[in-house]
Amino acid sequence: MGSNRKAGKRAVNVSVNADLLAESKALKINLSKALEARLEEEVAAARRRTWLAENQDAMEDYNRAVAERGVFGDDERSF
């Protein structure tokens, strides 16, 4: 599930290191754009961690089965 890039914007309050904020303003960094980009990365990473945790048992079972029996077509490969 990804975020809808056309979704409306919502004003929020955040606390930021004062020196970092001043430097970002001096460098003309768009704070909203930077936060949104980083938040997208954090959300994607959290989704990956959640998926891996939810599917860990199935992946271990699959890997165990492959180690024991191989994969379909192992006998047919010429490489």
C-alpha cells in the first residue's frame, strides 16, 4: 500500500533542531518537501520490516524445504 501523491496536504507542528532549521532555510531547502521525502523512506522501511516479520516463518519453511529437496527443475538444468 503506497501513499497517494495526489492526497491533500495537512498542516502539522514539528520540533526541529534550531541550528539545523536555520541552516536549511539559508540553503533554501523546502522543509515540507524534505520531510515528506524522508517520511516516505521511513514508511517504506517500516513496511518492509513488518512484511519480513510477518512472513519469517514461511520463508524459513521454504528455505528448509529447498535445502532438503532442492527446487523444481534442479535435475533439468544444464548450468
